[in-house]
Amino acid sequence: MNERPVVILTALDLEYEAVRRHLSDLRLHRHRAGTRFEIGRLPNGCHVALGLVGKGNQPAAVLTERAITEFDPFALLFVGVAGALWPDVDLGDVVIATHVYAYHGGTSEDDGLKARPRVWEISHEPDQIARHLVRNGTWKRRLPADQAAAEVRFGPIAAGEVVQDSAISAHAQWVRQTYNDALAIEMEAAGVAQAAHLNRSLPMVVIRGISDRADGTKVKTDGVGWQAKAVTNAAALALALAEELARETLRGNVADRTEKAEGESMPEIVRNVAKGSAHVGVQAGRIYGNVSIGQPSQAVLDPAGQLADLRHKLSKACAAGDVDVATFTAAEEEIDVAAQSLSENTDQGKNKAMIALRRLRGLLMDVADLASKVASVIAAIRGTL
Ligand SMILES: Nc1nc2c([nH]c(=O)n2[C@H]2C[C@H](O)[C@@H](COP(=O)(O)OP(=O)(O)OP(=O)(O)O)O2)c(=O)[nH]1
């Protein structure tokens, strides 16, 4: 749906795996310096370039810069685990960084260490979208059935150069006193935030699952699997956010294209006619989506393809004012559910998709074209059962 991908970066292998699990059609992308990214798709068609940066702000900054240059993403997400700095932040909770503190900046003076804080703030639109997703709870659909529900918190994250695993060391006390509104602590967000800022303030969000309390019990909580549980929650929310950000970008693009189409004389469908032995190239201002050469084709798309086509038509109908924004949003959610259920490729998944599509048919019944398109997707799925 979006030509530009979202980049998602992680530090640890288990974080990478937690994101990778949500992607389909994965393919390897090698950078000439040896960095390996994988490019996959989310159920709504949004492309994701996934990378592993390792631990620490420095490699995170360098590889974030590399990913931005390589993929020109519309947004960047960092997904991982972190330690909680306060007792009311629970294991398994998800923290979305409203601010990132690079807490190691300072001057060492005769009377002690003085902080020289650097801080980056979350961009407005991803912040609003993330809060909306948390409010309506739809992101939880991506959690495995046996995963306990997590609380999501918005607040600052402190990023430094050490693994913090004490509540009483001088370092721990200094962090808690100097950055006392920070909810969580980790080692990459400052590098990622710096790289995003230096790239025209690319929208960037850090999403962390709490896997320990940064208080000397990390070995124990790691040992009973909290890292995997915590990052499963963070990844589910991150991918819901990626989809919604992609949708917003598409909405912007569709509106943009519609305005241009009205101002330009070029019609949407251009027929290039050759007479005699003349050779004619494609004469069109822009070409979007599939290109058919020759007579209009009646090719039959599979259910997933039909669903993608339906999504595209829905966006156009919304941009043209035939579908209001509330209906559009509700309809897109049903399409997401149908696409995700279909991607399971089981009879159960197909049945779930049919139920979502029946709800969708109800939502779109006033728009004849779209309602009949929904009916044909239902028929196509029924044919595969
Ligand atoms: N859960 C948690 N994650 C943290 C903390 N500090 C911290 O940097 N992180 C994030 C950022 C790093 O990418 C990564 C470090 O955790 P880790 O489990 O790899 O730490 P470690 O180096 O002590 O682990 P190990 O390889 O020695 O087992 O997790 C913390 O206190 N708790």
C-alpha cells in the first residue's frame, strides 16, 4: 500500500524474532557493508525493513543512519526490552518513549557529577496514533491467545551505556534522582533518536517491554522468560502502530493525488492509440498500481489480492468523499482482521475472515460498488473452503 517502508530496529535476537513473527513474504536485503536486513509485509500490505543493531547507542546510531539511507522509510520504530525504574511499572508492561534521555552526558566536578542532558521528544502524529491504539485496544489482537494483557505507559526512557541492574549503586541513584520521571532504562534509544533527528526529524518511536526491574534481580527475571514475554507485547503494539502510520501516510497520499488530479488535465485512465506502424510509449503523468497493456483483463484475483484491491478502492472512495472517515476507519479495521485471518491459511482463519467481511458488508452497504466487491471476496473465500 505504501511504496516507502517503515524501518523496525532491534538490539537482541529475541527482539528481532518477536517482530519477524508478524511479517510475511520475507526476503533478504544485503547492504554492501555486510548488514543484513529482512523486508517483509504486514497484513495491510505495509512493507517493513527489519534490522538488528546489537547492544549500545553507538552501533544503534550508525545502523539507524544506514537503514534510513538504504530504505528512505516514512517512519522508524525501535522495539526491545528494558528495565523498569519505578515499582509501579510492572514486568510485561509496554513503555512508549515520549522522550528519550541520553543520560550519560555530564561534567565531573569537585563537588560531584553534573548532568548535561540531551533529550529527544516523540513526534506528534505517532504519539497521537499510539495513544488512540491503546485507548481502543485493537493492538491486542496481535497477541498470542495465552499472553497476559499488559499495561501500556507513555513516559520518558533513559538510554545510557551500561546495563543497569541495581537499585542502590551510585549510578542507579544518580539516574533515578537526575531523570526521576524516566520509566525505563536501556542502551539504544539515544543513538536511534539522534540518527532520526539528523534525518530531517524522521518520525521515530521507541517501544519497550519491561523484562526486569533494574534492581539486581535481572538474572532471575531473564531466567524465567520475561524478556520473551515483554518483547512479545512491545512487538504487537509496534506492528499495530506501523500499520496505522502506513494508513495515515496513504490517506495523505490519496488526498494529495486527488487534489493534483483535479488541477491537472490528465485523466485517470489514459488510452494510448497507435495507428499504422506508429510506436507509442505510455503517456501518463503518473502510473499507480497494476498496469494493464492491451485490452482490459478479466483476471481473477485470489481472495488476498481481491482484499488488497478492495482496500485500495475503499481509500479512493474515502478520498472522494463517498465514505466518511469514521466508516473508513471501521472498514479498514475489518479488512485488517480479514487479511490477518486469511494469512493463517487455515479453514478456521478463513471462517474468521468471512465473519469480518460480513461486518464489512454491513458497514459499506450504502456504497453499492464496495458492497458488491465485498460480496465477491466472500464468494472467493467460500470457493477455497
Ligand atoms: N530488561 C532490561 N533491559 C535492559 C536493561 N538495560 C538495558 O540496557 N537493557 C536493554 C538494552 C540492551 O539492548 C539489553 C541489555 O540486556 P541483556 O540481557 O543483553 O544484558 P546483559 O548484557 O547483561 O546480558 P547477558 O548477555 O550478559 O546475558 O537490554 C535493563 O536494566 N533491563
